[in-house]
Amino acid sequence: MKVSILVPVYNVEKYFSRCLETLFSQTYSDIEYVFVNDCTPDKSMQVLNETLARHPFRANSVRIIENKNNLGIAMVRNTLLENATGDYVLFVDSDDWIELDTIEKFVEKALESDADIVGCDYFEEYPDRRVLFRQSYPSAHVDAMKAMTLLKIKGVLWKLFVRRELIMRNNICFVPEVQFGEDYIFCCKLFFFARTFSSVDEALYHYVQYNPNNYSSTDSDLRINSFSRAISIVESFYREKGVYDILETELLQRKFLSKSSYVLDRKKRSIKKWASHFPESNGAWRSLNYSLPNRIKFLLAEMTAKLFYCRILPCL
């Protein structure tokens, strides 16, 4: 079985060498590596060439695509997919890293279960600690879609080993206009079209949380607005495919979670913004597992929205 590891490259000079060492040192042999240089302004590509020189046996398995202009993560991932030829694909962010037997374990599980998608657990890496995140991957199709919609399964591609034919046959691609939440759209579509799911019950992926250039450092309003658009695209997709009624509860809860920081985070707090984002989800906190103090905050926010923003603002 041939596996494609797909890596976007942009502004990761300080972290890239560790990532590459774990990719080129995989215990599994039949791997192709596809890199897209999205006009990185630093020495990331020099790091790639230097690291590859230490692993000459991988040289013939590496493809490097140079973008003439910076296109952003969504377009880069589409380019990576277009140039992949493996039976299965795994996206790896270039500031993260993976266990050395990751591909071997994914392949074993995929062959054993004939799965369209194989998932795993992961670590979040901080400067002073490591946090393990367990992921539960239901085998039943509807349960898997519900888990992805609500993000009980983290909606990112880097911990999903995916049959490439599933992606190509259903024309699944990234939406260029959505820079935050593009993974969520892609994963929800994947889980709709997939029919067999499996998992490796251990953490194989290390997700770096201390790169100041990653998405988490971006303006919170931009992130919320972009993710709101991603949720709306998923909702439209579910309606088109006739599964909205099955997933309505999870989608409403996902909408609510996307705006909850406007109530819970003092620095971001804005009841007006909270009320204007997916107002149909304002009462979803009742079915979510929040603490009593936070439930009181949401109740007050909901009452304020009903008394002021939902009634008075439209008249102004």
C-alpha cells in the first residue's frame, strides 16, 4: 500500500527540522512525500533540503511544488491532494511531528478493517507540558457524523488517515474563501461519504501550541466569523444531502459553541455579537455540559438578547 504524506510549507523554519526527521524516519517504506512551498519568507525550504540530504534513501520519494504566489492554506491543501498518488493520504502540518511508526500502524489498521478513515489520539505540545487527547471514533456511520459535527472528534485532517479514492470520487476539496474552519468542512463531508471507520488507540500525532505564526494567534473575531461561515457551509451540505434532520441537534450545538467565547471570555465579551451569531442556537447551552456558573451566564445572555437586541435593535 502506497501512502502520501502531504505537507504545506510556510514560515516554519524553527520547527520544520523536527517534523521532517519524523517523516523521513518512518518505519514504513512505501511513502511519497508531497510538499508545497507557499512562498515562505524564511529558510524553511533550506531546512527541507538539508534534512533530506541526511535521508538520501527518501530522495526519490519527495515531490516539491513551488507556488508563484502565496495562496493560503486551503488552496495549498487542494494542490497537495491534486499531486498525491497514494492509496491513503495523511496531512501533516509542518510545525508538528508524528511518531516514527505512525504510518506503519495506520496501514496495519486500514488493512485489517478495510477502513475509509482511520483516526488516532494526539498530544497537544506546550513549552512546559504535553496534554493527551483521547478521541472516540464510532464505527456506526450516523454516530460518526454526529461526533464530527459536534467536534467530539476534533475536526482536523492531521490525525485522519484517509483513503484517497474516497476524496477523489466525491470531489471533496477545500473552500479557498474559508481560512479558519476549512478542515471542519472537509472532515464533515468526508464522514458523510465514508462508510467504514477505524482507529489506532494511541497518540501518534504531536500538535504544537507554541508557534506564534499559527492560526491560534489570529484575531478572534476573524476566526469566529470564518468558522461561522464554515458551519453554514456544512449546514447547506447536510440539507442538500437530506441528512439535516438527523444532525440538527449537533449542528445547533456546534453553532452555539462557536460563539460561546463572546459570553465566557472577559476579553472578548460582547452580548451584542453573541446575539447576532446564529441566534437560533441561543438556547443550546441547556443540552451541553456547562458548569452552573456558566449556565447562569448563558441564561442571562439569552434573556438580554430577547429583551434588548432581538426586539429593540431591529427598530433602530
